[in-house]
Amino acid sequence: MPLLELRPDGIYCAAGDFYIDPWAPVDRAVITHAHADRAQRGSHRYLTAASGTALLGEWLGPEAAVQTLDYGQPLTIGDARVSLHPAGHILGSAQVRVEQGGEVWVVSGDYQLAADSTCAAFEPVVCHTFVTEANFGLPIFRWPAEAEVLASIHAWWRGNREAGRASVLYAQAPGMAQRLLATLDGSIGPIVVHPEIERFSRHYRAQGVRLAAAAEEGSGNAELVLAPPAAHGDTWLRPWAHASHAMASGWMRIRGPRRRRTLDRGFVLSSHADWPGLLATIEGTRAETIWVTHGQTSPLVRWLAEHGRAAVAIEAHYAEDEA
């Protein structure tokens, strides 16, 4: 019997009687990161990385029973030994390492290899079986250098200000929005953030992450407005009805998502590994078997099989990530 198995409620470890990122309420859930599709309400007990506790509480509420672990700290649950390791996706994101009898599995959650000052950097973990995402599991998804993307964002913002026009930039929160607030040049002009972004940003600041100064209300003039993708068309954005609209996401690498959202600009910046990053990560784990859980699963499984790797697609009920 494998150490982990797929059950109707998610990825399950019988040795420890727990689930990892279950998509239904369970007795014990180990959570890789604080995004709503990973942190379902209703489970009796939760385990997550210490640095992600406050973000997780925003989804689960104060009544949730949450146990925390520092990165690398081992915990014995039943007959399984569990530890959490940085995934580089958002603040507190973790890969889950599970070991029993010398067999090691790692569930990656979502991860990125690029440097991000708002969270701990990704660390490869050697294992026998690696469970990877494939949000951007196609060769077309290759990320430009962050400095190049930021220069483009700054040029767009400056150009709009010179024209007396506001700039609305959509970015996922928590995660991409906070990464932008940590890297944008606030000297260009005032920044206004949607309340949903500030809801999470305060937890980043509480952990010493430096974010650009921003207000939750603006004048409706030539400022930069940072908002989550779900706010597109929201009444909160009415003061900036004539703004230029853009989005920062890996999906901006292709035309369809930008066209559907009627955006003026798309900036290719992601909190996920791109195609080369996925392959490099898998290689670094030295895993004999690869489970591919969600996203572009078939192309990645096919590529791995063609290159002599044992890979299988696993049906997971996670939402497509906006970042």
C-alpha cells in the first residue's frame, strides 16, 4: 500500500490518518498554503507552517483549531513523520514531507523557484515520490526576468500618470499583490489597494515584510490601484472608471485571458513555477515516481513518460490559480 493515496476527500495518509489540502472537511488536515481552495473550512484540526498561521486564520476564522510547525521541524503523527519545507509561493507556503519506514513522499502544494522577498525561498526536498502541481505545465509558459517585468509596469504607470489617467493593476491576494507591493517603486505616485489586499497585507507587515505605503481610498485621479482579479467590474472601482486596466499573472503569457478580461496590458509575473521550473524541480527531488495533481497535467505527464519517468495524473479539485 502506498504511503499516500487519493480518496474522495483528497490526498490521504493512512499511516498518520490525515489529509493534505483536502477539498472537503476531514478530521485532520495538513495545509500547504492559505489560499481558499486549499484551506477548506470545517475540518476538526489543521496543521500548517508557523509563518502562514495568520493568513490561514483569515480563511478559517478564529474558531479553527490550528497547530503550527516551523520549517524543517519534524512531527510524528501516528506512524508517519511529517515536516514542512518552504515552497516559495506565498507567505507560509510549504511542501509537506511524509516519511514512514524509509519511504519518503513530498506534496508540493503550489511553488515557485524565483526569488520573492515576501516569503521563504523554495527548497528542493529529495524523495521517492513527488506530488507536483502543473498550473503552468506547458512549454509556452516561460517567465521573463522580474526586473524586466517591473520596468514595464513602471513605464505603464508613469505613462498613465503623465496622461492624467489612473492605472488599475489586478493581482491575486494573498501572494502576487503583496509581492508587487514589496517591489513597486512608490516614488512614482500614490498607491491605493483594495480592502481584500490590505486584509492580508497587514499580516505580511506584522512578520516584518516591507511593503510600499498604500491607502484603501483614493481620489479617483492618476494613482496606481491594486485590486484582486475578482474586483474587475466591482463598484469599488467606480472612481477609476476611465483608468487603464492591466493584470500581473502567468496567464498573461497567452492572449486569451487578457482578451476575455478586456485588459489594456498584461504583465507576465507569477508565483508559480514555469515549465523549466517544473522540470528542474522534479529533477532536483530525484523522485522515482511523479504524481501531477492539477493544471496542465496531461502534457507534463506525457513529457515525463517520454523521458523515462514514472508519472501519473491525479484528479484534484483545486481552482485554477490566477497568479
